[in-house]
Amino acid sequence: MRTRPFFCLTAPLALAYACVPADTRPPPGTLTMTVSPSGALDGGVTSADGWTITFDRVLVALGNTGFSDSCTVYGEADYDRIIDLGAGNGQKLGILHGLGQCDLRFRVAAPDDQTVLGANVTEDDRQAMRIPLTDPYELQTGSQTGAGASFDIAATATRAGVTKHFHFVYRRRVRYQRCTPDAPPADASIAALAQAAAFSDSGAAVDLHENEEVTYDLRIEPEGLFRDDVNPTSAALRFDPFAAADTNGDGTITLDEIRAVPITTIRDAGAIEASTYEVDDAGLLRRGQPVVIETLGDFVYELLAPTLVRFRDVGWCVGSASGRRGPG
Amino acid sequence: MGDPGQSMMRLSCLLLVFALVVLGASRARAQPAHELVPPRMLGDASVPYPGGAHGEATVRLLIVVKADGSVGDVIAEAGEEPFATAARTAAAAWRFEPATRDGQPLAARIRSEVHFSEPPPSETEPASAPAGAADGGAPPPPKIEAVQEVTVRGDRVAPGATSIGRAEVRQLPGAFGDPFRALDALPGVTPIVSGLPFFYVRGAPPGNVGYFIDGVKVPYLFHAGAGPSVIHPAMVDTVELHPGGYPARFGRFAGGIVSATSAEPRPELHGEGNIRLFDMGALAETGFADGRGTALVGGRYSYTALILSLIAGDTRLDYRDFQGRLTYDVTPKDRLSLFTFGAYDLVAQTTNGIESVLFGSEFYRLDLRYDHRFGPDTTSRVAVTGGFDQSHIPGQPRNSQNKLGQARFSIDHRASDTVRFRGGADAMIEDYTADERPYSDPDDPTAKQFNALFPARDDLTTGVWSDVVLQLGIWQIVPGLRLDLYNSGDATAIGVDPRLASRIDVTKRVHVIHTFGIAHQPPSFLIPVPGLAIGSLRGGLQRAIQSSAGVETELPEDFTATFTVFDNIFQNMSDTLGVSRDPGDSAFSDTRSLGSAVGAEVYLRRKLTKRVGGYVSYTLSRSTRSVGTEHFLSTFDRTHVANAAIAFDLGKNWRAGTRFTIYTGTPLVPPGGNGLVAPPRSLNPDRDPTFYRLDLRLEKRWYLSRPKGSWIAFVIEVMNATLHKETLQGQEIGPVTIPSIGVEGGL
């Protein structure tokens, strides 16, 4: 791969010469990461309370896929891509090369001008997702200029002739790691599972061998916004609380409206304090500031939105969202 | 005493020193000439009668006596062989008390005649002893005989430049005896991070600073991992920093110029070596062919890999460098020289038993030159250089290479004591290639950016330059012009660089210095990386308009003080470091900007080789950038940068020194927004905290022969002995400290 120059072999002071060595490492394995929509994109999904929920369009900006330091990294896909889930299954996210047992990392984040456009995604889509706007939850810096969109989900729910629209834009950057392909048990606490995963030795989401080719898929489940539990295995979909939030009856449910809905409409236990995780400068997970979940909006934005990404169908990853809850 | 076995002959050595200071007719009328004291020989001047020769002969030598009293160039202007070579060889070892002007030592050129008389076959007396010395009588002093008037000239450093010699640097704490490491202590130099060998020079980014060794361009000066310079310090005579308005012989860089001059060849066997905590080095030089030739080898070898294996077993840091030089005086007026040098660096990490190269770089140069002296006032040089550069680019990862060839010519002619012409031309071809990125995602924008920015291609650059040194009484003015034609891929551009420098000797101790220059440069990368240069002249040439004005004053007790103000304008500037919110993310882009740097510099100095020597340098500056309609401070703007050093001769060959460095923090850059409109950057932002560090040096030397000849020294030196941490963009770094304990020796 690398040329060994003529000088290296004929230098008069050969003992002092030492040319940059050629690549003598064994050939790596190749991991192709793809993105697919859940079945809800194809014909919609019916909630437990009888609403038929369809998705008009779902855009997600994600990427920056790589390995942990526990394996030998040959090449990573350090770039982002905007995926239109309506374009189908198995859309390419990135190609990585490595050897050994590796933890995987990736992120969802608002696009920039280098973000690659996936199928059916236009430059207008990218520019629209780049527009920085504020909402009560997104990352706020001292400049107060807002952030672009990581997720842009437009859904429509109908029941008995009543139609409601819900356009959800998520503006945080979420890093994912410590992925496991196993679905969380139905009775498990996601918080406890996340804590256990976050502070254990680095997991091995993938084990790559020489010349091996592997494909892993990330499944995006936009219907997860309507779950009544953070554990996707045991959660049911409920749209009634969202419908009830449309207090002005214009048929469009906004983030502010669901922030006015108390959490008791979803959880009988009422307000909770949820753990968060942050990634420090060394790339390690550590516990972040807990957040108080008091409203339906808090529940959706703080807890449900980061769980929309599933690893290898039913698996999941520990997500750490950058930013803190803003005023409001 | 003569060397045993050698046939010696009493001879008379006629030494003439008749210095005539010519300051120009107008000045001679206006005020009296400065007081000049010619060189004075120290010790006796013995020249052995060459073996196998017969008869009498006279050799006339033209000798350069350097400011430290040693002999530089020796030219035999007249005389037959083998007497000419015998006289030159012997003269090279003579020692003088140097010429002085107003008490300041300076180089001088003198003529000397050596008369050889064939000895009777039975006598074997030392050459320096006069007839009758066998009875123990003291030899008479040499006869001084006027031969010809000689003009004493000191070749000053170019106006606006700062020069530092190796002898001084040895005593500078934190420099580890390395002339190049002293650069960050000079005014006008703004560090990026303490210990990192890249800096801004009067607002110009690291990629715009050129490094030259004997006129040969080199890609970088220092090894990786805060390592030493790539040239053994013993080979470096002086290092000059030209922060702007440089002489016309320097071009193709729109920032500053660092120019190193190698030590003059010496035919007598000499050398030095050192063993330190992380590396060892040595250099040796000797003569051959009766002193007509010299051969030098030197190098440095690091064992950091071994030491790191004890601390961080999975990381390897390796560096090495070598130097070699052959010179041969074909005739007394012609010298052939072959100079080769190179450097290698490697950082690698092992994971799961597999070693991956994180960073690697190397460069090699082979320079063949021919120097000819037409007469005492005209010299010329013709040289050809071949080179190879290669780097392993982290993050890509792949290797990029550059093979280069250059031919250059220069001439220097003193038409009179008031007019000196200099000129030259060169042509350089560079073949850039890069390996295919072996394991990559074809959709990766960074890889595509890299390929677009650094295409494989051939670059051809040609240039001509000329300047004139006019001494008009108290006023020395140097107008110059440089033309460069750049060709890269399908793109062509022309750079026209006028230069002007002026020095006015207002009084014998006060000098006013002005410099002005326009300098062009092709687009540059973040930092100099061997084998990596932005291709196809993307975005066009950069242009710098550099000007400065200053006053230099010679103070009592050998102090020199300089006060300079400068104003630089940078057009179409490549400065990713200075304008990007996150240089790591935009490393492979080339955002052009309009830049400006204004400031003032103060430099107070007393040679560090004095019993008590030191310096204070201070730079006050403001560096701004404009991109589109946004106007902001450069990311590495530091309002105040100050250095103070002091070195003591404690007696009994103990020397100690300390250096204090302090600089204010860089502006805090608000991170790029996630949307179209990034938060605006301010001209008065918050800054990182101020950083300071203290360097210490202690040396004890033992002389193994007298007068001060072979020596051995124990040296302890620490950079950042206070272990102070630095903050960059809110992130604390370090402490970066470099301890060094070692033994040095020389003969």
C-alpha cells in the first residue's frame, strides 16, 4: 500500500535512516452500518387506544460511526448522513474496518454542510434541518442561537373521523455506545440496564475477524414517541394524551401543548427523576445531571426520543444527550 | 613545539592588519570614523614546511577572522603548491583577538603573507621558533609588514532580523542547547501551545513560516513529541529570524523566515556528543588531503521507545536524524561541497498485538554546491538539491510523498565599499503523490476533501531575485525585487515581491531600521507536513504586505535594546488554525481570509555567554481576520507575550540559568452552531487564562585539556519546572514539561 522509496534502500548512512514503515497489519474485517425504518413506516401503526398513526415523513441525521479503543481500528466513518426513512430498508450509513472485539459508537446530530444526503433527501431538506431554532429542551449555549434538527418526524393520527397532526423536531445531539443486540426484558428498568451497561467494561457489540464482512442495521422507530414506557419491550402505544393536548382544537399538536400535559396522563406514579449520562473528554460515559420528568413533553423529549434508535432490530444502546433542559 | 617526525622550518610569518574603515565619503566628511581596532593574533603562528617541498615560497592568504576570534574562510590568493595548502591549513587553526568597532567585536578580513624558507637537512626545530631557539632563547615577535590596505567589513544581520548564535543558545534555559528552540523566545513570535514547535510570527500562521538550512528549504525544524531539532546543534552556527520585510533571496513564504547557517568546515579533528534522558547525539569533523577537504558526520538517535515501553507499553515514539558534509577546495578559489541531512519520526500504538502507525514523517536532502571566488569582492554559488519527503497522515490514514529537485545560482559582488550587488535564480520541481487510502468509506467527505486539496501532480516553481546594498554615509538602504513563477497542475501564477530595508546610523550607538516587503506564497496547510502541500494553487496565491520600523540602541555594559513597531496585512490568507471554530474538523479545507497584525516589540539583551547575561523580550500585538462580512480576532491572538532569561557564570565552570515565559490567553471561540448562522465572533471576546512557565538550567563543565580544549559537562535542564498547566479553548492541557539530564562532551 505504501511505497518504500529508493532512498530508503540506498541511503549512504543507512544506519541512521528509518523510513516510515509500510502497513504490515493483517487485513481487517469490514462492518457496514445501515439504517432501516420500523414497520410503522409501511402503512402505519395502531395504538392501544385505537388511533391509527401514520408517518408523513421521517428524517434523521446520524452517523459518525466508529469503534471503541478496545479493538484495532483501521478505518471509521466519521461523517453524518441524512436518512429519509421512507426511502426503504438497509440504507447505507457508513463502512468501518477493524479487528477484534469492539464497542460501537454513533450519534444523531443536526447536519452541517458536509453531511451526506441519503436517498430522497434534497439540499433543501438539509438546509431546513440546519436552521437553528430554539425549543425549551435543546442545547443552549451562552449565545442562545438554538440548534438544527436531529430528528424531524411528521405524523398523522386518525380515529373515528378525527385527525391530528404531530410534527416533532428533536434538536439535541445524542451519542450512542455500549450497544447490545438483545431486547431489554419486559420487566426490566431501562435506567438500571443503562447504568449497568454504562459502567461495565466496554462491551463488544461486534467481533471482527480478518477479511470478514458484517452488516449491522440500526432500526429507527418513530412510533416510539407514543410509548407509555421507556422499555420498548413492555410499552404500549397511546395517542390519547397527545390528542387531549390539542387544547386549541386546531388539529396540530405542538411541543408546547404536550408540555402542558401532566405526566400522570401517561404514568400513574406521577413525576419522576430520571438519570442521564454524559460522555467525558476521554470518551467515557459518566453520570450526568438527573432530569425531572413532570409533563408529557418532558417524557417524550427527555426519555423517549433518544430510544427511537434500535440496534440490530431489537437491541439498544446507551444514549447520552448533550445539553440540559432549558428554561420554560 | 613542533610535531614529532615532521620536518619543521623556522619561518617568518608576516601578519598585516591594516584596517581601514570606510563609511562613505559623506559620512567621513560629516563626522569622524568609528574607532576600529584590528584583529590581533594570539599565540604564535607556526606553519610547518611541507614535506617533500623544496626552495622558498611566499603565500598570500586572505583570512576571515570571525567575531569570536576563530578563523573562518582562508583563501590562498597567491602561492604555489604545496605551500599554499600548508599555509591555509595552518592558518585555519590560528586564533585572534577579534577586530572591534567601538568595543564591539566584529568579523574582519585580513591579508597575511607567509614566507617559507627551506630548512637545512640537519635542523628539526619547531616552525615557530626563530633561529637560535635551540639554545632556549625566546623567539622574537613576528615582523609586521604592510602588504596592502584591507577594508574591514562586518556582515551585519539583515535589517529587521534577529540573530542568535549557538554559543549563546547553549546557555538558554529551555532550549536544550538547540538554536531552533530559542526561536520562541524572540520578539514577534507567538506560541500556539507551550512546547509545541509551531508558532505564529507577527500574525502569520505556522504554515506561512519558511525554514532554510544553508539555503535549502526543509519542511520542519523539530522532531515529534516535543523532540529536539532535526539538525544537530553543533552543526548550526547561527539562526536568523526574519519576521518580515526579508531580503530578496528569501521568498515563497508570506509569514516569516527562519534561516540557519551551518558552521564553517574545519579541517582539524573536532566533535561533540551528548547522552540525555531520551536520546543521544554526536558530531565529528576532520580534514583530509592536507586540509583541503573536510568530512563531517553527525546525528541523533532516540531511545524514547525503550523508555515509553516502561511507562506506556502500547505506545512507541521514535525519532532520528543524520547530517553529513564533505567539502573539498579544488583550488584556492573553488570549493565543492556535498551536504546531506535527514530526519525521521514515528508515533505508533499497539492494540491487541497489532501495531498501527499514528503518525510518521521523514525528509531527506542532498545538496551539492560549487562555490567560486572570482576575487576578493565577488563570490558565486551554484547548487543542485535533491530531496524526498513523506508523511503518514493521521486520520486518513495514508502516506503522502514529495520528490523534489532544485537548481539554484547566486552571486554576490561588492562593486565598491558603498555598493554591493546580490542576485540569483532557481528552479524547483516537486512531484507530489499520495497512496490510496487503504481502508475508507468512499462516501467519506473528509477523504474527498483530502483528495481534492492534495492531488497528485507536479509543481514547477522558478524565480529570480536581486538586491543592492547601498551605503550612503550613515544610511544603508537595500532595495530588492523578487519574481516567482508558480505552476501547479494546470494552474499558473506570478508573484512580484518588492523589498526595501533601511538602516540609519543616527549616532554610533543608535540605529533606525525600517523594513518593507511584499511576499507571495502558494496556499498553505495548517502546519508544515512533509509531502503535503495544497495543490493546483487552489484559491490563488497568498499575499503579505509587511512593514516595520524600529530603533536599535547599544547601551553600556554590552547591552543592546531594540524597539520595533510592525504592521502586516495578509490578503487571501490560508490560516485554517486562525479562522476555524474547530480546526480539527476543518483541517482539510482551505478557508481564505483577510488578515492583519499590528504590534510592538521590545528586546533588551546582553549576550548569555557573558558572566551574567540575559534578555527580555516582549511583544504587544493584535491579530485579526475577516471572512466574508465577519471580522474577528485570530484564534491564536495573544495580546502579550514576554520572555525573560538570565544566565550566570558561577565560577569554577558552573553555569546556571533560568527563563520565565508568560503570555496571555487566546480568545474563546464560540462553537459553531448547528445551523446556518453560527454565533458571531467578537473583537473583544473572553480569553483563556494567562499561562506562564519557568525553565531552569544548570551545567558543570570540566576541561580535560588546557587552554580550554576538550571538555565534558553534566547538564540538568527542565522546561516548565513549575509544571504549570495551559488552557486552550477552555480545555486544560498538560502540564507539558520536558526534563533533561545528560552528559555532553566535546573535543
